[in-house]
Amino acid sequence: MEHFVHSAWSMIPFGLMLLAIAIGPLVAEHWWEDNKHKLTVALLLGIPTAICLILGGMVHDLEHQLFGDYIPFIILLLALYVITGGIHLAGDIKAKPWVNTTFLALGWVLASIMGTTGAAMLLIRPLLTTNQQREHKVHTVLFFIALVANCGGLLTPLGDPPLFMLFLRGAEFTWFLSLLPQWLFTGAVLLMIYFALDTYYYKKEHWTAISADHREHKPLCLKGGINLLYLLCVVLAVAFVNVGMIPAMGEPGAPLWLQYLREIILLSLTFISIYTTKRKVRYELNHFSWSPIVEVAVLFLGIFTTMTPALAYLSDNAAALGLNQTWHFYYLTGALSSFLDNTPTAVAFHSVAAGLTPDQMAAFGGNLVAGVPEVLLQAICLGAVFFGAMTYIGNGPNFMVKAIAEESGIKMPSFFGYMFRFSLIVLLPVYILVQLIFL
């Protein structure tokens, strides 16, 4: 058994788990929608893996994955999901190109503060309401997915789940601000492209659509604003309640409440948000549902369990994989993040980078951050966050935005239509420029 958990065969359950997540919504959409079925898949793959790890002497690795990574990860997502689900922005303003661009720019900025999911769910409905009178609006949703549901969340560990996992592995909260140039460049280029495209489509709108847009006007209105204070508290908790700021949290024998002090604070904020937010705002106006966060908890239970031997194998064999250029990590992380979940992808390539020999690490120069050369960590972050927008399944909010748009009567491109009509011709050239300029 010990030989198995240290061999390439041990990566099979992890691969099957990611494959199920990638193709489940495509080949068995209705069956896959039931969270009980997702739990079944996670347990069928996770329980045998856990047994093998225990029998193979890797109990500590499994404990670290579940108690050191999975629990903090899920509690943070729960807090962000519940708190942002209590904020409602409504209104119908004129859908001019500069207004739409401002919407996207606001979401792009907010994504690093409240997470890509939170920013996307806050702004997608008022954006669709604002554009409901216009005929040409598919392009607006596509750029919204790219900017708000993905690229915007690059600057903090709260922005996108893979960044939080790298934060747990030792990257400081403020280190992610070092990605500001790449964030600014990508956002500015995509916003300029969108503004030019939306201006073109606006001129093609029939006069009746423009007239209706001007007549049907409601000012923007924010409800559940108290949750903005709770959101600030989440940011402060992640930034200051950690081992780096409070070393006693990581000491052997530390009491359980101290080890999980950050998670206790986040759970407290979650319950306070539920208690103080009006049901009408959360459940009627925001159509809040527990199903998405249950889905994440179920799937990632399987992911974190099955990835334990995979990470160990990648770390042990990293030196022999031949990844000796920064762009290798950028494009490989990006390619897998496009079709698989970007969180385990980022963690896997961090393990590869951490498993390089000292001489291989020295070849990349610079400081070590989270145990890997800084330039490699940058490449992994950029690849995971940006390339999550390459397909509908690259990042969780993508499908959620698509579903909400379709509920509003917008005919969205198919899975491959999205790639051929948008991501391959608009996003990929921008991402290549990022690599050429910054990596």
C-alpha cells in the first residue's frame, strides 16, 4: 500500500474527480445537478483514497489537507457567499457604452475585495436590468465573465479560491498586490476592447430600443448595506488573524480555538449576517440558495482527499518533469485551469515548484515566496486566475452568470461557441501579451 500511495497510480482518483467535475455538467447535466450525486462521486473516490493513505503511512498528509486546507477554505467561501448574498443592488439606468464599461470596471475592482463570486452575483442582475431594452448584449455578459468572474480577483487571497490556497501555503496577504501591474494591464486592455465593441453595437441598436432604454429609468439602490461592514471584517480577519501575525496559532499543542481563531471569526460573521439581513433582501431579491455552497463543499471534500497523494507524487518527482521555464508554469496552470477547477490546479503546480531541486530553483532567481521562486508563484497565480475565463467550467461563477443571463432571455453561446467566439480570439491574445511582457 505504501508503494501505491507514492506511485503515479495514486493520481488516478484525483484525475477522475477533476474529470467528473469537468464533463459532468456537459454529458449528464440533470443527474449532475443533484448534490447527492456529487457527494456519491466524491465519497466513491475519496474514501478508498483515504484508506490507502492511512494504510500507507500518510495520515499526517491527509490530516493537513482536510483540517489545514479544506476547513479554512470552505469556511472562507461560506462567509463570502453568505455575506455578499445579503447585499442587493437594484436599478435601471441608461445602457450607454460608458455606463456598461463602468459596471464592468466596478466589478473588476470589487472582485479582489469580495471575491469573484460575490462581485459577479452582486452586479450581474443590475447590469442585465440596465441592458434589458438593448438588442445586443451577449458581448456584455461575456466580458463580464472575463473581467468580474475571473481576472478582477487577482489582488488578494479573497479574490479567487486558488489564491487563498497559496496564502495558506505561506504567501503573505499583501504579496498578492505585487500582481498589480498584470492586473492593471489585463483589465485596462479588456475594458478598452469592450468599450470599443459596445460602442459599435450601441450604434447598431434600433431607435426604438434606445428610446425605451431612455424612458424606463430607475436610479440605483443598495439594500443590505450592513453586510459591507461584515465584508470589511472578513478582509481584516484574513489579513491579520493568521500564523504570520499571530505565531501562537501555529505552535504545536495550541488550543483548538486558537488554531481556528480566524475560522471562528468568519463563522461568527456569517451567522451575524444571516441574523441581521432581511429575508426579503436575501431570499426574494437576491434569490439566495444554499445549494451552490453545498455543491462546493461536497466537491472539494473529494478534491482535497484525492489530491493528497497526487501532491506528494508531484512534489517528489518535480525535478524530473522538465518544467524549467516560467512560461511552462504559466501556460500549463492556465491550460488545466481552463478545463478543470483552477484551485486544485494551482495547488498542484505549487507542489511541483516546491519540489524542484535547489539548483533548479536558483535558476529562476529572486526570492522564495511560499517556498517557491517568486516568479513561479506569479506565473501560477496568473495562469489560474486569468485562464479560468477560457471556458464556462474554468471557474465556478462562470456557469452561474451564464445561467442568470439565460434566465433573463439572453441566448448565450454554447460551450465551444464561447471559446471560438470569445475566449480564443479575445482573451488568449491578451494573456499571451501578459506572458511576453511580465514573465
